[in-house]
Amino acid sequence: MAIKDWPEGERPRERLVAHGAQALSDAELIVVILGTGTTGRSALDLAREALPRFGGLSGLLASGPDE
């Protein structure tokens, strides 16, 4: 299900605004940065794939744009 179809109170961007970054998981923080997914994969799917690939949020943030 696309994030836009989630109940408003469960969407990462709305939760960030209402409760702050500490209320979101690392994957949800990445969702806010990405803003959208790709065909057949939500932004949350992409974030969940990226975290283990880069060794967590800090590894992802330290990676280059080509990665």
C-alpha cells in the first residue's frame, strides 16, 4: 500500500511534524527524505532495503551519490 493511502496519523511526514524525529524509525526518517518510491516499491520499501545495505542510517548518510 502506498504511504499516501495510510491513515494520516500514521504517515511518517505527519508524525515527524506532530511528534518530532525521535518518534520515527530510521526507515521512516529516510522515507521523509526520499519523499516517494518507485514503480512497485514504496519509499518505505526502499528505505528498509538501504539500511542493512549501508550498515544503518549513519552509513547511508556517509555514502556518496553514486552508491
